Amino acid sequence: MKNDMKIITVIALLAAAGIPAMCHAMDKDKEAPKVETSALAPPSATPLPSPIPPGAPASFADLAHGLLPAVVNVSSTIKADSPTMNEEGQGQLPDFQFPPGSPFEDFFKEFLDKQGRNGGGENAQPALPASSLGSGFVIDADKGYIVTNNHVIKDAQEVRVTFHDDTTMEAKIVGKDEKLDIAVLKVDTDKKLTAVPFGDSDKMRVGDWVLAIGNPFGLGGTVTAGIVSAQQRNIQAGPYDDFIQTDASINRGNSGGPMFDLAGEVIGINTAIFSPSGGSVGIGFAIPSNLAKSVVSQLVEYGKTRRGWIGVRIQGVTDDIAESLSLPKSHGALVASITPGGPAEKAKLQQGDIITEFDGKEVNAMRNLPRIVAETPIDKTVPVKLWRDGKEVTLKIKVAELEKAEEDGLLDETVQTKNSPAPAKGVDVSTVGITLGSLTDASRKQFNVPEDVSGVVVTKVSPNSQAALKGVNIGDVIVEIAQEKVESPKQAADAMDKAVKSGKPSVLLLVNREGDVLFVALKLSKDKK
């Protein structure tokens, strides 16, 4: 029981394959120029109910009544060659296991027999194609544009939307974005639609009331209420994680559905839940409207996203790193590597620079920079403030297009350094608790270090040392110490001693680990251990 309680997983709200009605397991599973909300909610949108005054409302009924017609159920048939299909091109159903004698045992045995899962039988029927269910909402009543999650319609062969009055029609996919998990659909109809506008998610505060409407477990227009539980959550779902957390009941099938504020404006797109069981435990996540608006606009206009890109790999700035670089406070994004030929290299950015401001927008934390750059118009030249060599520097950089860089295969490239290791024996650096060796043919083979990587290799890490505490591993290659290249163990040890004698409390290492580069700041001890 204790172990069960510890199992917590993040699951996308995607529909399970091929289960009808209430038996559905449901959902399975950088931006560009900002656009005005009015472009996404045309004048044809049905007038929204009057905003509910601040404070706990007596009822959400009037608000829900006006919003329900704008929310749709989204269902799709999965392509036969999708990973969700089996070898016979049939939808793979989830495994149901119930204790012997459970009242559900016979029910699901009969159900699976009909689906051809339990070896057939007299009543066995051909398995249904795999399908998925989710939610969506209309943003343009005249043109029939509908927003949902990308994972709801991923690998879809056919997409259908069902409105609140049970009208069902086919929809075509206008565009989709895997990085933010957003898709735009379009229906062609003479039916009068109800559209809802995007609101300003930045104005939402923890504790504000929100309303979620969607298609949980295939049940159709379901309204739940809650509050904003937290903001700017990073759940490792993608490069632009910035989720709104809510305790409004969100379940599988709610994917792509809207989260409304009390003015009836969409301030989030429900996307994921945090759950040990697959059901709602009061922790749901929504993509903020301010993150989604420009992506939706791009998908409508271009059928794809057009994000800004500058060609750097970055990491966070810890207190130790800030201290080692004499940065007054730990903020910004530390440049770990630079893509050859990319905008950053052309603008003369350097490895070890800390980006503190981009295009006039402050970079408070590493995770802010990708979003700020993504929102910047392609080909725009912008100022970048850096912390370099203990002082602030301002450069100009021309923003390129992320999608084109991906097509050109530039995103896997990193800065290369000339390989010229000097032979030397292993050297103990007791101030941080590591032993360093030369990069010889034997050590390169032993630790799988490419020929184009230079530096010194870590051959031993003392338990409970600074290096061990900061995650330095045997086989890591130290490329720089205190932003100076090192190519022999002795040179590395001398650089450490120099840092200690200068009175610095910590030293910054640039480490190459299996092709990835990162900065590690180690506290220095003057006592030999």
C-alpha cells in the first residue's frame, strides 16, 4: 500500500483505443510575434455572459450555460500504421485485471469477448479501429476554427467533432504543434457556431476561480470548477513548460478543453494530470492562453509554427555558478554551447556568457529564455544583455527560424574544440575530490570520448566530496576550469590551486558528458582531504 501511494505519474489526457461510451479509458497518452486576442475571437462570437463579480459565486450556472455551446467533443480514428494499432491493424485495448469474483470481472470478460480480445467465442465481433477522445473549443464562429491538443488528433486518419446539441461533423487538421501540444481544426458548416475568446492568463492569480469544460471519459459537456492552484509549473512535458495548475476536476478526455476565468474567457487549455491512478486527484495542468495565442494564430495563418531561434544550448544559473562568476544574483541563462554558423556565433556570443536580458525582456531564469526567443519575430535584430568577465555586455543578434534550423539539422551541433591533449599521469585534486587523467587513445576508448573533444578526464570521484555532491561522474571530460581551457591533468590542478589562492569560494568547470556540455560550480576547500 505504501509503495502504491508513492507511485505518481504525469499522464497526458488522451483517449484509450476502441472502447465505446462509458467504458472509454480516454486520452492517452518558443513562440512568434504576439497577436491580438481579437484576431482569434472574431466579432461573430456570441456575446459572453456578464462577468461574475469577485468573490465566491453563488452559482456558475449562467456562465456555464453561455459557454457550453462553444466546447466540442473531439474523436479521431487512428491510422492503421500508428503505434497504437496492432499487427492486424486493429485498435489495441488496455488490459483490464480485476480480483477473482469482482462484479466487474464478468462484465469486462463479456466486453472483451465481443471485441475479440479473449480468444473469440461465439459472440466475438471484429475489433474496432483504434480511436481517441478529447475536447476542444471554437475560436472563430465564421471560419469554424477549433483548438484542441495535438495528442488528441495525433496519427488521426479521420477527425470528428460533436457539438453541445449532439451535431457531429468531420473536421480537417489545419496545423499542429508537438512542442506545445496544440492543434487547430476546421469545420465547414452553415450551422451558427458559438466562439469564445482567449483571455490574459498573466492576470490570473493563485486562488482565482476557474471553470473547466470538456469530455471526461467520453461523457460529453461536463463542467467542473476549482481555483488556480499554482503557476509556471514545469512538468517536463516539453521545451516550453509553463503550466497553470488547478484543482478543478480534470480527467482523461478533458484534453484540449478550455479553462475559463469568471469573465468567460479562455485562460488555459487543459492538457495533463498528475495522478497515481489515472483519475483526477485535484492536480491538473493547462497551457496558459498567453503561451498558446500566438501559436494558434501561426497555425491558422501558416499551417505550422514559426518560432525564433538563436543557436545556443543553455542551463540554469545556480547560486554557486553566480558566485564563481561574480554575478550579483543567480538569474539569467548560462550559455553552455553555441551552434556553429548560428545567430549566436555570428553575434559573437561566447560559451560561459550569462544572458540576462533579451529584446528588452528580463531573463529571470533559464526557462524564460526559450519562450522569449520563440516569441521574437523571425529576422528581427534585437539587443542582448550578457554577463561576461565580471561585467555587463550588450550585443546585437538577428533571430533566425527554429523550424528551418531543424530542417537543416543544426540543432544537434555544438561548439567543437581542437583536440591536442598533452600526455601526463593522473593527478589528484583534493580540493574538490577528483582525480584527473589525460585523454589518451586508451582513455578515449574506455570512456567513449570522441576525438573532437579535448580536456582532462575524471578517473576517480571521492565519496562525499564537492565533486560527488554536484554530480561529477567518472568519465566526464573537464574542458575548462574558471573559463580557461585545460588539456593536461597538471594544468587542471594548477588552475584549481590558482583559484584557491585567489580566495575564490568556488570554481566553475565546463564539463563534456557523452557529447552534452554543462557548467558545474564546485565549492573550494583550502584544506587537503
